[in-house]
Amino acid sequence: MNESTSSTKIKKYRMELQYKGSGYCGWQIQPHQTTVQETVSNALSLLASSRISITGASRTDSGVHALQQVAHFYFPEKKSVPDLKKALNAILPWDIRVTSVAEVSSDFHARKWALKKRYEYHFYTGEVFPPFRHDLALHLHSGFELKPAAEAAAVLVGTHDFSAFTGSGTSVVDKVRSVTLSRFRRRGSILIYRIEANGFLFHMVRNIVGTLIEAGHGKIKPSAIPSIINSLDRGQAGPTAPPQGLYLAKIWY
Amino acid sequence: MNESTSSTKIKKYRMELQYKGSGYCGWQIQPHQTTVQETVSNALSLLASSRISITGASRTDSGVHALQQVAHFYFPEKKSVPDLKKALNAILPWDIRVTSVAEVSSDFHARKWALKKRYEYHFYTGEVFPPFRHDLALHLHSGFELKPAAEAAAVLVGTHDFSAFTGSGTSVVDKVRSVTLSRFRRRGSILIYRIEANGFLFHMVRNIVGTLIEAGHGKIKPSAIPSIINSLDRGQAGPTAPPQGLYLAKIWY
């Protein structure tokens, strides 16, 4: 259902979501897979008694979490749901939570209007991985040093062609993105890497994180990062970090 | 295997454990149930090639977690396992972690030697329960006020007969325990209740927490706590709080 094909009076809404991605094949609807987009779309459709599709700001990968995902959707006005957030949370499984729903102007677009996004990657640096963080962080093994990883992270700030950090198979032509923040923050045994940019390419954060882990283990020198970027060659950067440490954290409009 | 029945040279060990209790019917071995004690005992038995039993400091309930459980066991010296902790963590499922193993004197007893224990109860006080805390905290609904709950908590400090807070069916005769700490600590939307005592009765912490929640909702007055204690009547205190917020947190020897 969208504005052009429907004659019923409909309103446009902006929704904010949190999810633990472990049980989902990512955000985007795919045949024969359970995805976040489909699960939320099904819940909305149940409330509307008609098919409601939703458009998300970011297509998170399988196993990746969201502290804040933003989506928009159309909902028929005649279907009176006084508290759409509460109604959705009552239907949705525990691992997807709607944190806000608000009516927006008809031209709002969750993906196109996004000015900046923040991703976080969570690490656990202690010896024994706590069971309470299962699927929620990556265990960094001994030998990792923060200093070179942080130095390598700092070099990424700026406007660059991020081809060297992009997974193959992407249809995106323009691979230039502006990274405005790229740094680590330590809280005891928890280490969090934050990156903010005006946009991200397929697997970009996970490839950057894989590269920073290599830097922390002395396998890639921080001084080599500019030439890795300039190479535009995916083969020059580190491996793709696993999804369970990654969180879509914030989106600015 | 224990000292009196075995003629092989054996050593006694003290082990510290963390576990997420959601997948277990508590600590203690029970027929046809998966328990933490049995799971750890099986892992040790596999390494020793003989049956090893373990004795824990506390019998945590089904669904209750441990930040620090302590147990002792005997292990045959001839079975050379250079790093018992590492070997156990390689065998054990992710939701049980061994954080330390050390040889102790033959008279050490994990339960009998415990001088003081700390339990924690974790609450989430925000509107939408974060998926990342599923099974790890109790959602406190609006209307809960910390002040009366904290006042009620403070009254529990001291040496009392805790019959009013003990689950039925316990065989323990002496129900006098000395509570040395009983207080709340708030960190944003996370609220943690801590209680320390020289010992705890069956369901004691969960019954206390259920009573403190009632106090927070204005259903039990903090000033009524002394008479609830003095009644020695389980019917006077609040309901048993659910297990998922409870953590065995620390044991002092």
C-alpha cells in the first residue's frame, strides 16, 4: 500500500525500533527467510487488516543488532489504533521492540532523508567471555593492543572512496562517503568502536572493524591505512568482522 | 568420588563459575532435568574419565543466574590437565563459564565455609524493555516508586528470623539470618537491588524482592516490614519475584 495506489485516506508514520538480530536473516525481506522487515510488516498488517510494507533506513545484515533503526510506513486512518507502539509491541516477538511511532509529513523517507548514521561494534576483552553477552559482542583474544587499532581508526576520518572496504556484489556506483567519527571507547572489559558517516556501503563497518582488529594485532600498520584506502582494492583491507558485535546505533535526520 | 572411598591420589579444587540460568532447572542435580551442577559434573567427568561430583555454595533456582558461584570437587592427580579452566570452557556450553580453578586444602567446603553471600536483583525501569536484556532483568512497570522500596529494603538489615520470607517445603529449622546490606542502586533505567547476608533461605531473596516491589507500588508500607518479619508468616509478605532478575553475585570465605 502506498499513496499513489490507494484511495483510502492514509497517514504516514515514522517508527523507531530496537532489535537483537541473532534470530533474523537481517533487515530486508527475502524469500523463505525470517527478517526484521517482514516480521514488523506482518505485525502492522495484522493491525491494519491489509498489507502494510515498511521502508527502513538501513539494511542490517544477518545477526546484526539495532539500538535505533528508523522506518516509515503508511497506515489507514480509518483503522483506529490509539497506541500503535503498544499494540505492535504486544504482537511482536521480544527480540524486536518499537520504541516510538509518530505521524510524519508525507515526504519523509527513512532512508533518503538520513543525514548521518552511527554504527557501534562491541568487543569483550577479558579472558572468559560472559554468558550474558552471548551473541552481543565479539571476544577479542589476548595480544590485541588498543593503541595501534585506535590510530588506524583515526585515519579513516574524512571523505574517501571506500571501495577497499566494500563487500563485492554491491550495485552502488558512488563509493565516496564522509566519515566524521571513528574511535574506540573502553569501559572496563568492554571495548566499543564507534563510527559515524553520511552513509555506509555493504559490509563497510564489518570490513573496517576486521581491519582495525588486524591493526590491534600488529598485522596491519596504522600508517598503511591511507594506501589501503587509495588502493580501492578490497583485497588490501582486513577480513570481514562477524556480525554479532555490530549495532546500528543512531540515525540523524 | 570422594576422599573416603577412593584410593587413587586425588586433589581438591575450588572452582568459580558464571552462568546464565535461563536454560537450566537451577543448580542442583535432579532426575530428567538439565541442571548446572550436572552439566559441570559431566564436563569434569569427561576430562577425568571417571565420575566427578561437585558441591556448590548455593543452590540457585531454575532460571536464576550466577555472576560468581563457587564449587569444590576432587580430581585425580594422575589425569594431567595443564589448564583445567580452559579445558572445561572448551567442553561446557556457552551459558556456563568457569572463571577460575585452583587447588585448595582438603578441608575446604564451598557451602560450609561460606561466610557471606551477595545476591543481586536486576530491574529495567524504562518504558520499552530492551531485547538485549531478555531473561536478564525484570521489567518494572510504571507506578513503581524507588523511595518506599528503598525504605522497606533498609528495614531488613539486621539479625532476624526470616520465616515470613521463606518458601514452604524447606527442611531448614533455624531460619535466623543476619542481613548486612540491603539496598538499591540506580544506573539510568537499570535498577539493581543488592542484599548481603551470612546465609539465605529457600526463595528468601525472591520473596524479599516481591515484597519490595509491593512497597514501591504503595501496597505494603515500609513501616509494616518489622511486623511482617515478626509475624513469621509467609502469607504476610509479598509474592515471589520471578527468577530472571536474580543473580548470585558474590561469596566471601
